Amino acid sequence: MQVLESTYRELREQIAQMPVIDTHEHTKSERFRRESPFSPLDLGYVGCNLCAAGASDEEAEAAENADRDPVLARKVFLKYYPYTRTTGYGRSIERTLRDVFGIETLDEGSFDTLWEKIRTGITEGSYEKWFKQRYNIRAVILDSDSDDEYPPIFFRSLRHANFFILADSREDLEALESRSGRSIHSAAQMREAMWSYLERLLKEKKNVVALKNNLAYNRSIYFQRTTLADADRAFNKLFARKFARHASSWIDTPHRSYDELAPLQDFLVHESVRFAQEHGLAYQIHTGLQAGYTNNITDSRPSHLINLISEYRRVPFVLFHGGFPYCREWGVIGKNFPNAYLDLCWMHIISPATTIQMLDEWLDYVPNNKIFGFGGDLHMVESIHGHLEIARDNIARALAVKVERGDLDKKTALEVAENMLFHNPNRVFKLNLELE
């Protein structure tokens, strides 16, 4: 045991010095931070933990809208914090509290101090300091619909195709016509509007490297191959009601169900993948655990994607979140398909223990050029600290086990870590960064 711990410490020390490409963040812009300061309830997946611990709907709403009633928000947070601090999310928060804010114990006495430090901790130009100097993060793949300016280290993934894929009413179609500047009266026209809109975004937004599909929050990620005729029949249902939205203000907008629109949605998903292929973009897909609570986990099984990945062989598919809890089938997809890549974003704090165990297993059958080591998946730049430190711990512990077992020597283990944290995402996202 002492030998294993010694190997872990040696690997951990060297992994801490490696540059990182952060493959997935929701970081709010510096302008947003100055104008809409965060609260302790924004430290990272706090709401998910509160609800899992049994918070009522009223309590969850109070926590989500902390600025409306800070006293009630603090009361809710501190009521459930003793039960949530032991989770992966909680331990990441505690590490951030200790190392970033200098708070050892979060209680009634320190909560207001924390809130004030969060409010006053961001100034213009600070993101370069946080990411480059503090975290040694060389690039960030940003998932945000914001048009705000970000420093040059940020690259974008776009999830705007969802506007088209999830349209379920005639009112939605009118909004898409306005958004795209196209007339939409058929599935074919909807595809053309989606393509032209995405092409415009590629020109307008800097450093776009991927499309993002997070439809696991709305439906199954099994996207069946459908014909244009099938899609058109589903599309026509959007016009099947007697009245348009503007015909009478007291008539509710009719929305169609997923079952009715699935052929149209599937058609548009395939078209979004084809867009990525034609424009040389990676295609990121949410698999596994959904944020929030009471979602249908079976919708997000990685194996639902096999038909999509096998058809579009020139598209690099980046599968998110360890596929948790379907971790083994997630890994097998990475092994079986040359164009499938496995991104550990968020996974390290969903379950550190599972990540260590599965990384040991994944490296038995997945080539190490297929795994991306870290993505914070957070809104607050300070919160990334706790997650990144746990990720470095997890990678070092998994590799230490393999070294002590004799699977790898230390030199190879460090090469694997460097591939996961830097080289693999650098290559797949075509960032062309040099390892300094």
C-alpha cells in the first residue's frame, strides 16, 4: 500500500505540471460576472444535490433564485449541506472553498463571507489569470449561447441546431423563420434554414470547433434514419390545427408530442451531423447522467448512438460524461469505432471512485489517444479549481494502480496522462496548440 501511495504521489506531482485543454465549460463571460454576480448557490451542481437530498420544490426554487431572498437561500443551502458535502460534487466544492476562498468550514458564520468574496472576486481581464496562470489550462471549449466576448483561449461548440430539432409548434416555426431569415413550409426548407443559420454562426462566432447535441435532456438519443418523406409527414402535423398562433390571442399555441415529431427530429439530427462532416467540425453528444433530477437516464444510453457513429465515419464523435452509469458500453464504443472519442468532462465529480476504477478498465481496451481527460462543465471560474484537482487525483490514482500492477511503466503512464489532458483534444478539435 505504501508503494502504491508513493507511486501515486510521484505521478500526481508531475501531472500537476502538465498543460490542460479543458474540453467543456459553461463559463459565464466577465461582463456577465460583473453585472450579475454569482452566489454560493452557483458553486457547482448545488441544486442537483439539494433536490437529491430531499429539498422541496419551494426550497429548490429559493436556492435557484438566491438573489430574491438571500436569507432563505442560505437557510436552504445550510440545511442540506451536511448531507451533500460528502458527494463528488460536495468534495469538489469543499476543495474550492478551502484553496480558493480560504474557508475551512462552511456554516452560518462563513456563508456571508463566502458570498462577499464571490461578489468581489472577478475583475476585467481575470480569466486569463485564472485559466492560464492558476490552472495551466491552455484552451477552453465553451458551450454557451452567449454573444459576449471571451479571451482568445476560448473555443466554441454550438448547440443552436437544437432550436430547429426541438421545434414543436407553428409558433416555434415562425420564430425560426425570424432567426434564420428563411421561409419554412416543409422539412426540406427546415433543413435548409438550419444549415444556413449554422453557416452564418460559423462566420460570426470566432473559433467554432464543434457542434453540441444535448438532446438527452429532451428525448432518447437513438436517432433513427428517416426519409425526407417521413420527416415531411411529421412536419405537416405542425400545421394540422385550425388556427395559427396569431389568429386569436385567446387560443393556446398547439404543441406536438415527441412521438408525433420523432421522424422530423431524427431527420434533422442526421442533417446536423452531416453539417459537421461538411464543415470539418467535431460532434459532441451528451451521454449518461443528466443534470437536475427526475430525468429519464435510459434516454441517454451511449449504445443508442451506434447507428449514427457507424454511418458518419468521417465525423469525430465526442461522447460526454463517461456515459455514467453505462460506463462499460461507453468504453466499448470508444474501442469499436475509430471515430468515437471519450470525454471525461463532468465525470470526475459525478463519482471520483467510479472514474478511477473505470479509467483503469478503459485503458485495458481503449487506445489512449481516444480519451479526453478533463472538462469542468461549470459556470464559475473559481469552481473549476476543485474539479480539476480531483481530476488530476483520479488520473494519477488510476495510472498508479496500473504501474504497480506492472501494466505500465512510469514513463508510459505519464505519456498517457499527457495525451488525455492535452494532445488528444488538441488533435481532434484541430486547435494546433504547441506543447510548451
